[in-house]
Amino acid sequence: MLPFAMGHYIEKPGPPPVRFLEVFKSSYYADVSLNQWLALTPPELVQAHLKIDPQTLAAFHKEKFPVVPG
């Protein structure tokens, strides 16, 4: 169980197929992509706060991808 409002992800390193059920105690659901959020944040802010290089910053996607390869 995760604490309320904590960011998380699921990693599946290989076979077999996985089935995942996520249950919320709220009637409201919001999915936030950290990748998309960082891509849409002014790059100067992201670089200044996270100390990442321009190549890493350029790899973020402005579109949301619910499932991404590892």
C-alpha cells in the first residue's frame, strides 16, 4: 500500500505477463505523467533543480504514454 499522493511506477522486467489491479478510495481519479510534466516545465527550471544534462531533458515526451518500455 502506498501513502496518499505518493508518486509510483510499476516495472515488469520480463515474462510472464502481468495483471495489475489498482484500487482507489476516492471517486476521483487523476493520472499524472512525470515524464510529460517535466517535458512541459520550462527547461531552465528542470535543469536548475534536477541538475540533469540537456540530452536527458530532451528525452522527455510532451505526450503522455501510459505504458513505456523499461
